[in-house]
Amino acid sequence: MDLAARIVARDPRAAARAMRDVDDRVPGYLELLKAIFPSTGKATVVGVTGNPGAGKSTLTDRLIEKYRASGKSVGVICVDPSSPYTGGAILGDRIRMSRHATDPGVFIRSVATRGHLGGLSRSARDMVRILDAYGADVVIVETVGVGQDELEITRTAHSTLVVMAPGMGDEVQAIKAGILETADVFAVNKADRDGADATVRDLELMIALGTETMVAAGKSRGHVVHGGAKVDVIPTSPTRDDAELWTPPIHKCVATKNEGVAELVSSLEKHAVWLATTEAGRARRRTRLAEEVREALRETLIDAATHSLRAEIDAAVAAVDARAVDPYTATEALLAKFTGR
Amino acid sequence: MDLAARIVARDPRAAARAMRDVDDRVPGYLELLKAIFPSTGKATVVGVTGNPGAGKSTLTDRLIEKYRASGKSVGVICVDPSSPYTGGAILGDRIRMSRHATDPGVFIRSVATRGHLGGLSRSARDMVRILDAYGADVVIVETVGVGQDELEITRTAHSTLVVMAPGMGDEVQAIKAGILETADVFAVNKADRDGADATVRDLELMIALGTETMVAAGKSRGHVVHGGAKVDVIPTSPTRDDAELWTPPIHKCVATKNEGVAELVSSLEKHAVWLATTEAGRARRRTRLAEEVREALRETLIDAATHSLRAEIDAAVAAVDARAVDPYTATEALLAKFTGR
């Protein structure tokens, strides 16, 4: 049996090998992805993001437990895009999940940047497909932080859970990093600590103001006064007055005590239904698919161009370095050469 | 006079207008950049980066003062790549620099992402060129944080100053974000606080281990034990045994009291000499230029492809959505269509 067939036949070694091949982009990885594509599309993909220290790993562990209890198989992809220096293993966090290591219904893998930063969300997406073809009912994509790169990666998920903790200054960070646009469900974890209600109120305010601004007809920008600072809010989706719009619910939970986790799973399931059954949900799925195709095209284009233009690029750099040509004209000439126009 | 000529003739309104046009990429901006290119190449470009709270703005203010005292004109570009929600103005910080606002020898502008994230370092680079053509002797590019995007942006500078403060947990963050590769000079600011010496020692250790690893012949990877965690160190430049290699000096300073700032300026000047006079320095300049050309090519390519393939991309997305084709085959077909091969 070839690798694709072995993945679909639920051979865990084949899945592990395929995920490594895809992350490393070894020759033939695209053919593999094409071969498994007809066996994909069945898994529910959940993104888990939030600041370090918010308790994402513990909560992910609880989610795995919950899904397993309802008979679902679970794949987990842990992504660390921030570090070119760690070799893809945030071992401390992962150890917390290791009690699932002997459960054949749970499959956990880590990925990290290997120099191709922009391509990490593509790697994550491809690895989700492998776990999907492998038969995972739910695939969880967990990131270590909430930077711009992490937010890109959560866009590979169907539903994104943003995990916060009281008193971590998450709120301002959240607005800054564009979380409102990414979050489908909010978890205020460690809710037995002081400040949980304040965090919930801050989020409610942020969502209310964000939604209001987006819905207000003809108004494309607004601002939120938050933490004493005026913060511009720029809706990225087209302004629409649509009763079908999804408003992210906010759940308090205490992952260490397994409190409030069932409600999170329930909200994630409602979001999956929203995606599948409403026009707004279907439109969002298509938007994400369009992003994937554009991103893949971008990467394929630049790979093809740098490969076929290697000598020309070197010559252009030398010419710019000698100030014989400006970099803008040099770039246009390279483009013309590549497209033959 | 056209806009380019007015910039070279040191008309501040023309420079401001050009920087806005370039950031917004209004039609004709490329022609403007081509026109001013022959008047560029004279300015020294200094990047200033570091965690929020390290005192970057205060230190930048002191650097401006120092450069002005030696008769140099100064341009400052403040970049905030982390937030799609702030409209380009970190006003609180900027106010600290406002005492220079009436000095015609100082020109300060802010930029932020306007949706084109990857393009921000290109915008920054183009804006540096405008200030260079405008006659700035020194251009300072200051970022608000030290994320991956900010580090990309500091690569548009000739010399990068990384600002740290004691006791902020900067050190681990620093290793994680690839700072060792970016920093040409380190400033340990707020050095009158506890922990400054420890921060200096941590940096010295990091530099020593990093350099050792890079120089060790045939060894392409190593690791540093830091803060109890084993951290992989992957040198990104080719292993070389070169006496000309630049080792980033570490300076303690107290920007609020104007202490240690002269030493920083002196180190930045030494670095400029290193860039200009050593083979390693010239090689680095060419590497950065090659990065610029590749980045511009990448962006130009994707602009041209998405423009000319608009209908085909929509059709491909619909086909993938209907599962009539896999996204990998669809992408290859788009590439073939674009290159006509």
C-alpha cells in the first residue's frame, strides 16, 4: 500500500511520516496531499489560541478528554511560529497532554517554523488534512501565543477558541492583535481568580462595540476607548446588517478543575452548525478557502520565480548594489522576464 | 517642480506627501521612488527595537538630540506592525519626541499596517529612501515591539539597536524572537534599576554561545541552556571563521538621565564603518539588498497574478469548495495559466 492508502487505512506510522514529510516539504509531498484530498472534509477543526500562561494546554487536554468521552477520535497539532530557535517542541506543555499518549484515539504532533515563516499556516493546514484523512473526528490546532502569525494559523481552523486569563493584560493585547476578528468562542480560564468578571465585561464591551461599528451602515471605521487609550476599530469584513452574524460567546472556566469545559464544547458545536447551515457561515468557509488558494498560489509563484530566475536575481542585486539601476526598475524587469510579457 | 524634485530640494510638505503616498501605494508611487533613487544612499539608517516598556521612545529622543548636537539632520519612522486596529499613531510615545517637532532638522512620521502586513517592511524601506533623498543624514526606524514582523522591519536598517530593560523577562523573549541575529548593538536601558548587570551577563552569555556555535567548524546547530530551558541555536548565516565578524557590544544606559547615550552613538558609528570597510560588512549589505529585491519581486508577482487571474481564482475556489478539484492541483493550474507554461 502506498502512503496515502495507509493513512486512510488509519496506520498511525503512515500519518506521522506524512506529517513530517509535509512539514519538511520533501519531494512528492504535494502528490500525497492530492491523493488524500478525496478522503478529507469530514473532521471538525478547532483552533486554540491565547497568550502564554492563559492555560491553553491544560484546556486543550480537557477538550481532548471531552471529545474522547463522546467517542470521537482527536488529532492535535501544536504550532510554535514565534521561534526559529526552538526545535518544534514546547515539551513542558506537551507533557501535560501525555496521559493521552497511549490512547490510540488521540494523535498529537508539534510543528515549528523551519525558516519558511509565511508557509507555516500552509503546513498546519496540510497537516490538518492528513489527520482528517487519517480519520480524526476533531482536529485541534493549538498555537503558543497570539501574535499575527498565530492568528493567521488559527484561520486554518473552522472554529477558533481564544483563551484568556484574568489580570494578564490580555485585553489590550487582544484588541491589538486583531483577536475580535478571529475569535469564535472566548474562554476566560482560571475564572476562580480575581478579575475574571472584569475580563468578561471587557470582552463583552469589545464585542458590542466591534459589532455595532461593523453593523452601522456606511460607517467603515470607529474607535474604542480602552484602558484609557483610543483604539481604532477597522472592520475587515464588509459591513452587513445580517441577523445571521455570529457573536462570539464568552465562557468562564477553570481547566485545572474541569469546570466550564462542557459549555465550551457545546458553543464550538453550535458554531460548527452555524458554519454549515447559515449563508453567513458558508460565506465564511468560502472566504477561508479563497485565502488558502491565494496563499498557496503566492508561495508556489515565488518558489517558481526564485528557482527559474536565480541567475537574473543575482545580477539584479549586483546592479542595484552598484547603483546602476534602482530596485524598482530591477524588480519590474524580473517580473517581465518571468511572465514572458 | 514635480514631487521628486521638491523632495530633493528639501521641501518638508513634499516629503510628507510622498511618505503618505508610498505607504498608501497610490498610483505613481513607484515612479516617484525611481525618480528619487539617484538622490539616495547617503543617509545612515538606524533601527531601534525592543519590548514595549524598555524605553525605546525616550532613548530615540536622546539619539535625536545627540545627532542634532553634532549638526546632523534626523528622520524618524515609527512603525507599529502589530495592530490592524490602531491607525498608525502611538500618540503617547510620540508626544515624548514632540519637543523636536519645531526643529526643521528633525522629521518624524508614523506608519502602521493598512492590511498589507508582509509589505510593511517594504513601506518602511521606501519611506527611508524618501527621507534619505530629502537630505536626512540619519534615519531612525523605530518599532513598537520585537515580534517577527518588527524584526523583519529592522532588517531595513543598516545598524540595529536592541533596547532592553532589567527584570522584564526580555532575555528569553530575545532568544525566542531571533534577536541575536538582528542586533548590532545592545542597550540595557534603565540601568539604574536592579538586575541590569544580570541582563548584561545574560546577553554576554547568549552572544558568546551564539558566536561559538556559529564559528565551530562543521557544526550547524547547537543549543543554549537558558533560564532552565534548552534552546536550540540555529545560525542563519553560513558558518565562517572570520576575524571580521561583528560582535554586538552591550551598553548600559539611562535614557531619562541621558547617561550612556554617547557610547551608543559611538558604537553605532563603529558599526557603520564596519559595514563600509570590511568584506563581511559589505557582504551583509548585499544580503540585505538581495532580500529587498526578492521581497519586492514576491509582492509584485502576487499583485500581478491576483490581478490578471481574478476570475480564474474565483472559479478555482468554487471548484475546490464543491470538492471537484483539490486545492493543490487548482493552484498548479493557476500558476501554469499565469506563466503561460
